[in-house]
Amino acid sequence: MDDRRMLSLLGQTVDAVHEALSVVEDWRPMTERPTQYAIDLVADAAALQVLAPSGVGVLSEESGLHAPTDATSRVTVVVDPVDGSTNASRGVPWYATSLCALDEEGPWVAVVANQATGERFEAVRGGGARLNGRPIVASGCISLADAMVGISGMPRAHPGWRQFRALGAAALDLCAVACGRLDAYLDTSDGIHGAWDYLGGMLICHEAGAVVAEMGGRDLVVIEHDARRAPVAAATTALLDQLMAAARKP
């Protein structure tokens, strides 16, 4: 499968999830798992219905690891059917379907689509990043004192940024760094994010010229369902270094 066909497959998956969500009436949390919503399960089923016949492997937040149906496939699509489920359940228009295809070299093709607004971020390794078909680049900010930073969780002390935003959907937050709406993104926890939360946004950041790291120095490219990481992204290496140094201060 080439770049174009994979990008098309991920786009079809986004469309299928959108259609499935359009008829959902119950957006409340599940009683068995308060952090899981009915929409998560509906969206997951819709995504798998598109991805499974293509032969690729799938790692989903909601249903775990699915082996490829094509024994020759070396591709795994990492999917968060609805990143920002709490936002979605409360009518906050900041939630997304995030998909990233991994091959033997790592992140290959990514699509992150805001299911509330229709904005669609895409990237192909070595081919740049786009928002609704138009090329995007990071802001170029080099000073933490001038930066607007998206956060997950709360830092122990003020790291010295100009402003912050806690928006509630890591995949979209990373894409906001990629297109210059935010200058950086910081997970202030010890690592609560699975690969499905950040891999799509990470590739889009890289292709837009931003840089992404992990607070503990661990590899961000993982396909274990129980692996958790703390991603950090910034428009420039200089800003990333300042942000990580400030966040590590006691």
C-alpha cells in the first residue's frame, strides 16, 4: 500500500466514525468504566469496520491490539476513535479521531480530524503536513516567555510561559502546535497518554517543523496497549529545551 492509498484509508475511517457519531443519542459515560463513553465504543466499531478489511494491524484505545488480517502486512494503524470524549459529551467542540499508520520505519501516515468542526490535519513522512489540504508550519517561537502552551494536567509551579491553555484533547493540542495556534504542548503528569493520543499529532508536528520529545526520555513509538508516555512538543528545539527544563524544576 502506497502513501496515497493509506491516506485514503485513514480518511475513510474518519468519515465512517463521523457518520457513526452523527446518529448517537447517548453521550454519557459508561457506568462500568467512568472514563469510557458510549460514543467511544460506537466510534471504535466504525473504525474497525473500515480498517480490518484492508489487512493492516490495529491498535485501538478501546479494543486493544488486532493482528493484521493480511499475514504479509507490516503496517499497524494506531487509532483513538474519539480523543477528548469528555469534551464531546459536554458539547465542547475540541475532540477528534486520531489515526497513525506505522510501518517498519516508524510513523508513516497520520490523520487527525476534529469531528466537531470538520478540520482535518494530515501528514505523510517526508511529505509535509496539511490542514484541510493546505500546508502548515509551526510558529517558530524560541522563547518560553513569549509562548502560548497547551497543557494536560497542572504543573507544580509556573514554568514561565506567557499563557497556557488546557483544551482536553492531546491529539488536537499537538496539531495546534503544528499549525502555530499553540507554540508548545506539555503533559505535566508522569505519563497518562497512550500511543493513540499522540502518535498522529507527533508525525504532523514533525512534518510541520515542530519537535516532539518525552519528559522521561523514553521512546514515544510504542504499540503496547498498557504503555504510557508524557509527550512534550514545541515549535523549536530552543523552546522545547526551555519548557522541559522549567517543567522539571521541583
